[in-house]
Amino acid sequence: MEKPNLSYIESMSGGDKAFEKKLINIIKTEFPLEKEEFYNNYKSENFKLTAENVHKLKHKISILGLEKSYEIAIAFENNLLEGDTLLYLEFEAILINMTNYLKQL
């Protein structure tokens, strides 16, 4: 599995470490809440709302440089709108990967 990184954040910041830290803190604050909402909607089988959660989460996936994971998120979001949950385990692995990475920052 690909590893999250800060390359995109660093390229956006232009070397401004305060900006990088602020953006990382926003992600660390928002991600657990968005992840929890995703799990709650998934367990409730409300796949339209779950797809909306995936849509929000995929932006953080992109910001953390996870290009292949971003593609999986796009497919999962589209599939959920059709009631298809086939990519759930792959998406959950992405969330776990991101959670572990963010804990290290």
C-alpha cells in the first residue's frame, strides 16, 4: 500500500512551515470526525450519505499524496451511489493507513 506524505502540503506552502502546521492540524482535527460519520452512515446502510462522506474524505486522501487510494475513493463513491459496497474493505484500509500516519505527525 502506498504511504501518505506531505509533498502536496509542502508544495502548496512554498516553505511556510506555519501554514503547513496549520493545514496538518486541520486535517488531524477533521479527519477523525469525517471518518466516524462515514462509519456511522455505512453501518446504517445509508449509502447516499456514505458516498458524500467518501467525497469529503477523498480530498484529504489527495492532500496526503495517496494517488492510487484517491482513484479507489472515486470508484467507491460512485459505487455507493449504486448501492454497491464491494470496495469497502479497500477503502477501510486507506482510512486505517491515514489514521496511522496522522498519529505519527
